[in-house]
Amino acid sequence: MPDWLDAVRQDDLPSLHTLAAGIGRDRDAVIAGLTQPWSSGAVEGHVNRIKMLKRQMDGRAGFSLPRKRLLLAS
């Protein structure tokens, strides 16, 4: 990873510079996330589902969200 970060910093791609800077700031967290056997994916999925239901109940989702869910379910 350090070699890749150095290569990105030397390239002329500003959007990747931002990514490399963020990875560099949180290097320990990134390494832990890539190497540890556990994941928070299931929790994130539940949070996403709860937020979607809340938007639907508040009426802020508009027509596009129910339409997309209906099309994906069929």
C-alpha cells in the first residue's frame, strides 16, 4: 500500500490525490479494515434499511424510491 500511495501522489490525477491523502490519514484504520476477519456490513445494511423506511414514512422519498423498489422486487 505505501508504494501505491507514493505512485498516486506522483501521478497527475487530483481526485486520486484526495483519496490517497484520506487513506494516508487513516492508514491504520484502512489496514485493519482490509485485514481483520470481521465486518460491519450487516450493521450498515440494517442502518440503510431503517433510513429508507424512515424516508418512506416521512413522505420525503418521492415516487422514485417506491418505483425502484417495485421494479427491483419483480
